[in-house]
Amino acid sequence: MVTCDLFVIGGGPAGLAAAIAARLRGLDVRLADPRVPPVDKACGEGIMPDGMAVLRDMGVEIPEASGFPLRGIRFVQEGAQAQARFRHGAAGLGVRRTVLHEALRRRAEELGVELSWGTRVSGLHPGGVIVEGAEVRAAWVAAADGLESPTRRALGLDAAPRRRRVGLRRHVEMAPWSDLVEVHWSDGCEIYVTPVSPREVCLAALTDDARSGLDGALACFPALRARLKDASATTRDLGSATAVRRARRVIAGRVALVGDAAGSVDAITGEGVTLALHQAVALARALHAGSLERYASDHRRIVRVAERMGGLMLAIHDRPRLRRWTIAALSRVPPLFSQLVAIHTRSHSLSGMAPASSP
């Protein structure tokens, strides 16, 4: 039997971040994932400024030429626009998911995390996990095994998703026209435009009906489609499910759920990776203190604002008249949009919501 302080199930960004944060606290960490890097996923590929601050604190380095600084957010609806820049000159980063994954993998390896790729965890046992039929003893287990987490289900912590949608992604070769993340709104669909390098842009559609694919989604946005007409695709289209879901609890005994396994907000918030990074830090802090109850408390605080923002954004997604009114109002009152973006990126606190903390 191999023993460790923490065994991480899942090697996506959430799992790797949990492993890194735990190693920085001095824990002996092992991680297993049935996939083999590079690990990709259909997503908007934008990391908010507070997420970048966590990555820097973790020592995760993303080569400058492999990303694109993001300075704010712009909403676009039928010619109307509202935009806000991140406060205090802060910057997020547009970066390909595979580049982010490699940076996290490299840092985990540097810190001495034992990484087992192409290795399946088949279950839990009272003293740890079962890996490829063998028992591995672990003081703690972090389950970062995704939206449909088998670990969450096995622990009886599953809850039915409240809403499902589909994300579609494509990269195109062209120079970015803005340093803002653009969110283009239409009935039943949004498209995120995120620069991910000085020569490449990520297009990510969130839709209630994916049958017509990304080209069908673009047909709802004539101005955007016209801007992209000469841009050639650099990657094949990729799709994945997104859901609004909350686990019954995020801890059970000595097992903690992290990232989408712990519950998810709709991808409309663009918060998936950033939430996982904050959760990883909170979990490492709780393990260092020897109490997963502390993680459960911190997790509630971390996801609170994202859940509220997600609910607000889905409300205007579902109500075209409200959406038009909201974007027009944000355009007329820029400080209001700036305040909302500041809350969203944790540079401004709501009651009961503390600023992000370091590992």
C-alpha cells in the first residue's frame, strides 16, 4: 500500500491547483487521471484578474507569448454596447486551455506532486482510494473529477442539475480587435470572444440548442459573423455540457469535492477556472488546519457571488426585453457596470464576501 497525505482524483485545472496548493502547505500529494495531457475542454478561455493573482501566488508561470492580457468586459446586444475595465489596472488573461493545463502540470511536477496519467481511480475505501485495483492509503482525498463526478455520486452527495446547456468552442487566426472579453447576446445564445494570443481569438458559444453547431450560433450575430468572415479556423470545433448544480455537501468524512465536482454555476459567468483556483487554496488551508469543515464554510463564501451573478445573467438570457433594457441601462450608467464587474472579479466585496486570499 502506498501512502500519502492527499490523493487528488482528477487532473484538470481544479485537481492540479488543489495538488499545487497542498504541496505549498507541505503535504505529500499524489494525483491520478485516466486522461493523458494535454487535457482540453470547450470553454471561453478567459481567466479573471483574481484568478491570475492565485496563479501567481502558486508560482504557475504562463509564457507571455502564450496568452493575451484582458482589461475588462464588453456586452454587445443588437448594436448597443456596455463595457467596463477591471479596476486598478488589473488584467485577466486569455489563454488556451491546453496552455493553462501544461503550466499547472509543470508547476505540480516541479513541486514534487506524484502525477499518474492514464490511471483510473475506481473507487474509495475507508483508508483512501482504489487505483487500478490496488488500495492507496491517503489521509485526505480531493475529488476533482468533473461535472458528472463519480466520487460525488458514490458518496451520495449528488443533486440533480437545475439547468443544462451546451458550450461550443473554436479558435480562429486573426489579430484581436480589443483587449476586452466580448459577450454577444441573442435569444437563446451568447458568444464569448476572447483573445488568447496576439494572433488568435477564441469563440465560445453557450446555447440552449446545439444542433446547428457554432456556425448556426454565429448566424444569430450578423455583425460578429461579418467581422470573422475572412478568419480561418485553427482548431476543430469542440463541445461540452455546462450545468447549474449544487452538491448536497462538499465534504464527506475525509473526502472533499473541488471544482465542478463540488457544484457548478452556468458557464455564462466565465468563472469556472477562477472558482476552482480559489477552492484549491481554501482546501489546502483547511487541510493544513486539519478541518474539512473549514473548507465547507469557505466554499460557501467563494461560490456565493458567482451563483448570484449567474442567476442574474441567466435571467436576462431568458428575457429578451429585460436583456435589452439592462444592456442599455449599463451603457447609460458606466459606473454601475464597473461596480458589477468589480464585484464579479472580487475587487469589491459584498456583505459577507471577503477578498480572495493567497495560498
